[in-house]
Amino acid sequence: MKQIYEQFKKEINAYKYALWLMGWDDETEAPKASKAYRTEQLEVLYTLVYKLEMDEKRLAAIDQLAKENLTGPFKREIELEKKGIDQLRKIPQAEYIAYQVLISKSSQIWAEAKKNSDFEAFLPTLEEIIVFQKKLIKYLETDTLKGYDVLLDMYEENMGIKEYDEFFKVLNEKLVPFVLKTAKVKQKFPSVLLKGSFNIEKQKQFNHRLADILSYDLKKGVIKESVHPFTSGVVSVDTRVTTAYREDLIDAAIFSTIHEMGHGIYEQQVNPEFDGSILSGGVSMGIHESQSRLFENMIGRSKAFWDTYYPALQQIFAKELKKVTAEQFHLYVNRVKRDFIRIEADELTYSLHIMIRYEIEKALFNGKLQPKDLPKTWNKLYKKYLGLTVKNDAFGVLQDIHWSIGSFGYFPTYALGSAYAAQIYDVMNQEIDVEQCIKNNDIRKINRWLREHIHQYGKLKTPKEIILNATNKPFDPNYYVDYLVKKYTTIFKAYEVN
Amino acid sequence: MKQIYEQFKKEINAYKYALWLMGWDDETEAPKASKAYRTEQLEVLYTLVYKLEMDEKRLAAIDQLAKENLTGPFKREIELEKKGIDQLRKIPQAEYIAYQVLISKSSQIWAEAKKNSDFEAFLPTLEEIIVFQKKLIKYLETDTLKGYDVLLDMYEENMGIKEYDEFFKVLNEKLVPFVLKTAKVKQKFPSVLLKGSFNIEKQKQFNHRLADILSYDLKKGVIKESVHPFTSGVVSVDTRVTTAYREDLIDAAIFSTIHEMGHGIYEQQVNPEFDGSILSGGVSMGIHESQSRLFENMIGRSKAFWDTYYPALQQIFAKELKKVTAEQFHLYVNRVKRDFIRIEADELTYSLHIMIRYEIEKALFNGKLQPKDLPKTWNKLYKKYLGLTVKNDAFGVLQDIHWSIGSFGYFPTYALGSAYAAQIYDVMNQEIDVEQCIKNNDIRKINRWLREHIHQYGKLKTPKEIILNATNKPFDPNYYVDYLVKKYTTIFKAYEVN
């Protein structure tokens, strides 16, 4: 049985590597006119790999292996495979394929609608997607998993409405008041940072140093550009990241690069023995995001980081940054602005954007909200939590790609990841002096800690086990809120002093 | 039958696109440490596509279709497929696979041997490859195709020893004396060109203009960097080129880019209806090389080209090129130097490097030369034709990758391509004024002519038919030699005048 399973695995892996690369290429460099041809080839290969994955011999082998008395990583591997095929078996194949076809076209419809800020143009497609998602829920419901929880669990095992409600309640009670209270703080930045222009070739010089600073391994990775930064990997030895430069923002590419490298370092540090099995790669979206956020915010936006690396940046932008101090730069990269766009949000208000999306998704799937009413609800919540009046849907409900590709249940993991990160940082900082590591240009010591306590496991442990294992406690959102309040109290105080 | 054939074609195409992309990625950006994993996946996919290609149902469909009374492009498509499977069927599968395994490792052994200039380290592998090539010849021989001709025909239909002997005889009789006679010409160049340093970012500025100048379509193509420049494409809508920059040579990247774009423009202009069939892409190595050489040498190294575009280059390298005139630059890019390395050879002596390789291959396959004696023979021929004493094998017999990947019979097409180009240029220039097109910044007019007379056909016509169709004459090497003699007589005269 194991032999049959392994033979299928070998072939499926080959397809998946090819499909992964075609996706990476599509988003980074493939010529525009080749899109249609490539999409045809992708469809053929997806069909072939689906056939393999659902081959009766393979399914029987997994069913059989799942009953055996397995141990070690292979036990977990088969558990995950079994969970996957049990889910797939519940979805009628024709519906699944029809949905894939829908999804393959919907993001272009969304992009067009967003460009024209025309929600009505996207609505019929979105409704179709939601109809399928609701059917999907019905197919996959179990005794313990119902409704929207089915979707939430796909992105983060064991996190459902109950858990997220508790999480967001803490944010609502402790973070929202802080954000509102500090909204009046007058932040001031050197005007060159606000109105400057920063040569992209020079930005690249600094950005390419980041791989070295963070120990993102270029023998196992690539840094490239794409419209939206992302990380893409299939095995520990091939994990690639992209970044996006903006001439008007000196720090946009820096933090998107650090963020993506955080994802990349996670995948690079998974036990290489898991390469080619379901155990490789990050365990969940939440844990993944915890690593990118830890690097981006807790390391990259720390005072220690800019005390250490600002001189290098200053040297590259000698003219522009001549009169800007490391302190000023540190405050600048931690600027807070309640604004419309999630992906441009600062660390303090980011999770409020997520809270809004979570509330909306919950309402969509418990029937309290109809898709056609999305813009109204969206705009109401942005008023309520961020005090903002959304001017048009491009800056509102149409801003994110996620729903257009059927990713419902995904958003909450973004906030969860930041919260995980705070809890992980807290315990890591008790064992190694993180600030000192940064100051010593020894971030690899941080990476080693993360590898030992989190990264190496890949999907061997559940997210819940990972957090318990790394922090000796179950997940507790208070770490996150306490961290934010403490950090931003200090930051806002700096403005009073100056 | 057609339906069965088309269904296989659809799947095979999908594999081929994926395999092509994996190869492109491997040579351009894939991280080093991922090589082994990727190679495994490639092997699995190659095995799967081989199985599909040799599926009895597919073979039977092609056999049947080949007997039917087909017309139009589909007739030629089936002829080519039939020829392909008939050849594959003659090679025992186990041997074929063993050879693929050998080939997948041999280029690394060659690269290592080249690095150390250690022919002995490569010899056993090379011998194995030649043994297989000889077996291959035996398997594929027909009544009309024997010995080395079998290999030659693989790269250029209808070109065998008889035809190449005639071709190289003309070179030997008319070109070699000219090269020897003009060896004493004293060429002089501005020292900044010989000893300058040319910022690569600035080089890129000019190089990226080349796509526009030549009408290489970036909606259907990509320009990237790799160690050795190459063109890689599977369909007209996805044809990618690479270039390689050298800080010490201002023109290295320019001409490698123009050369590869010549290949790329050819593939981009094939009838898009052939995308996804065997008819897409260039018809042969010789015709392909004729297009890259035509762009590189006859357009890119022309006086008209530098009269027109030198000011743009001069503007980018304002300091370096301040005192260099367009005339001087034109002479510089046409400098002649009898040297050891084929890929760095100038237009005048290039085909002599090929003649040497052709003589060697011929002798290897008619038994007059043993692999172990290759260095001796190589060095003797470089003395004879180029008057050079080869110092070590890295600069001698180990310089080219081709034999290490079993590409015997390929080299002659490089010289043939240049010769085709001269004949094509001659007739094209009678129909449109090529120099005027260049001066008017209207190279797309040249591209249109090439599309109409050559490119659009893809593999629909044989190389022989292409030449006859485009030039109204069979291939005649005198065009090439006459062109070279005329061009370099003018160029060498310029040194006398100055």
C-alpha cells in the first residue's frame, strides 16, 4: 500500500512543481499575450493531477494506510492526506470543475470592476462564488464543524467562529479604545520622507542587502518583482519572494521584502526531509503570517533595526536622507494613519481592517447579509471602526482580490498571525535577547530559534500544537494587544517629547 | 483517429509547456540548491510524456492518419509526427532512457572538466555518448540516409555530408585565402573601447531599447539574463530571450541581444494557428540561425544601423563615447580577430571555427578519429585554418557544451545559417531597401518581409523549400562568401584611408 501511495506521490509532486512554477511565472514575468495559451495548458495539467489524486487505487491506499498503526511523520502525513481526500470525495466532481472554471475567470472580472469602481459588474460573479461556497459548506460539514466554521478551518485548523469572536472581542475592547484615544496625536515627519522621490535602482541596492541581513537563503530562494508582493514555494529548497517598488515611498519595498522574506525563511527552514510530501511548507495561514509579521514589524520596524541599518540606507540615499536621523526614520516607518486600504495599513490599525472583513463574512454565511448589500455594510463598518467615509468601491469593498477567488475564511488569519507573532516574540525574547541579536547583526540567531521551535515542523504539528510547543501556552490575544499598546505608547510619547 | 490524435496532442502540449518552462527557469533564475529536486520532477514528467508519446493508441492514430489523403498544414503535421515516431520506435526504450540519464549528468561533468581544462576527466563520458550516437545511427539508418548523415539530417533536413562538403569547399577556396590575405591589416580602435569599463545598468538602458528598435514583441516575449544567452520558445505567443552583460565590452550584450531577438522574432512571427502543434517554431537550426545572424550581422553590424542608433548609445555613455564617432564605432563592432573561442569569433572567421568542428565530427563517425585523439586533432586544425596554437583544452576542445549533450551534427548549421542569411538578404534587399528601412527606424518593414517569405511558415515547409520560396533559387554558398569579401574589403579599406 505504501508503495502505491508513494508512486502516486512522486507523480503528483512532479505535476505540482510544474503547476507551481507556471503560476509563479504567470505572476512575475510571463508575456501578456501568452496568458490564454498558458491557461489552456494549466487546465489540462490540473485535470491530469486531479485524476491522479482521485485515482481509486490511490484513495484505497490512503484509506488502508489510515487504518494502520503508523508512527512518526508518516502518520501525520497520512492523516492530512486522508482529511484532504475525504473532503474532495464529498464534492461532486462536475461541480468542483465548474467552480474551478469560474474561479479561473473571476479575478479578471473583479480586476476590471475594481478599475472602474463598479461593484455591480462584479456582483453576479461574486454571487455565483458565494453560492458555491455555501454548497461547499454543506458538503463538508461534520458533527463538529458547521457553517462558516468549515471555511475558517480550511485556513486555520481548530479556529472557528467561537475562537475568532473571542479574539476580536479582545481587540474591540482593548485596541479600539487605544486607537481612538491616540487618534489625536500629531505625528510629524521630515518632509523629504513625505514628498521625496527615491530612485528605484538605489532602493534595490538596500533591498538586496536584506537577504543577507535576515539570512534569507538565496541558494534556496529568489527575489523578484511583481505587481503585488508575494511568497511562493513548494519545497524548502525552492522558496521565492517578490517585492514591489514605489518611487514615492522609501519604505514600501523594504517592508514588503522583509514581510515576504519572513514567509520565505519559514519555508526554507522546514525539515528538508519533508520536501516532496504534504508535510513541507507552512502549517497554516495564521502561523505563516505570524512569521512574516514578526520579521516585518517586530524586527524590521524595531528601534534596534534602524539604529543598526539606517546608516547603510542613509549612505545610499546620501542626499535625500542627509538631515534625517535614525530616530526620525524609525518613527516614520511606524507612522499611523487610519486609512481605506488594508494592504497599506499600519501595524496598529491593520487588524481593524480584518475585523471588518470577518464580520462581513460571518454575516454572509449566516444569512444576515446579502452580497448585493456588501458595499453598504462595508462602508458602515469603516465608519464605525476607523471613522472613515469610503468614497468609492475601488477603495472600499472591491479593494481585495480574496473574495474574487473564493477565499472566504482566509482574512481572519492575517490578524491572527500578528497576534501569534506577539506571543511568540514574547517567549523568544525571554530566551534570546532579540534586540541584541539585531544590534549584533546576528539575525540568524533569531532564525535558529524560530527553526527549532516552529519552522522545522512544517505541517507535522497543528497550529495549536505549534503555539503550545513554542510558547508553552495556548493562544492568548492579550499578548498582541499589550504589545501594540506598549509599542505605540512609546512611539506616540516621542512626538510629545520632540 | 483525428480525435484520438488531438486528445493526445492536447496533453502532450501541456507537458511540453511545463517542461519548457522548467528548463527556462533552470537556466535563468532557479535557486542553485533546488537543482536536485527539480531534476527529479523533470525526470518524472519526461517519463510521463514519453509514455504518452509512445502510447499505442497514439501511434496507431498517426500511422492511420499518415495513410489518409490529407491536405494542407495537417498533412505536413502528420508527416512530421510520423517521421518522429518512426524514429523513436527504432530506438529500444531502455537504451533511450539510459541515454537520457547519461545526458542529464554529462554536461556537469563537461563543465567541471572545462573549468580544470582536464580533457581526460571528460573523455569516458564523451566516449559513452559517442557510442550511443553510433548506435543511434545504426537504428535510424535508411536506404538513403547512412552514417553521419543521419545526425546531420536531424538538425537540417536534406543536408548531408555531400551538401556540407560542397558548402565548406567554397569557404575553403574563397574565404580562407581572403582571411589569410587580410590578416596583416592593422585595425585601430579608440582605446576607450578596448580598455573602457561600461556600467551594466547603462548598458541595460540601451539594450532595452533594442526590443523597440527591432520590433521584438514584448507582449509575446521576455528579455532576461543568463550565463550564456539563448532563445527559448514553445509557441508564437511565448518566445523568450536572454542576454549576458560584460562590463569590459560595450558591444557584447548588444549583439547577443540582437542575435537572440532575431531568433525570437522568427518564432513570434510564425502563423499563430500553428501554436500547440508540431508546426510552430522554426523549421530547422539552419533557418533559425539564418534569422539570428541576419539581424545580428547584416542589420546590427551595418553602417546604416550605427549611423542611426549610435547617437542614442553615445548619449547614455556620454563620458566614455564623447570622442568616439559613429564611423569608429561601426569599425569597432566589425573588428576581426582570429581567436580560440567560437562564441567570441567575429563574423569573418566564425565559419572557420565551424569547419573545424565539422571535419572532426565527420572523422569521428567514419572511424578515422578516436575520441581520445580529439585534443590533438583539434589543435592541429586550429593551427591549419586559423594559425593559432591552442594553449589548453579549456580554450580548445572543451570550449563548447554541444558534444557533452550529444549534439553531434548541430555545429554545421551555424555556418549554414550565416550562408542562408546572405542569400536571403540579397533577395530581400532587391525587394525592399534594407538600409533605408534601418535609417527610417522602420525595421518592422524588414520583419514583415521576413514574416511573409519565411517566418509565417513555421515548419510547414522544409528548409529547402523555404530557401527556394524566399529566394527563388536553391541554396548557394557563393552569396555568403561574396557578401563577406565585399563587406570586409570595404571595412579593411577604411583603415587604409584613415
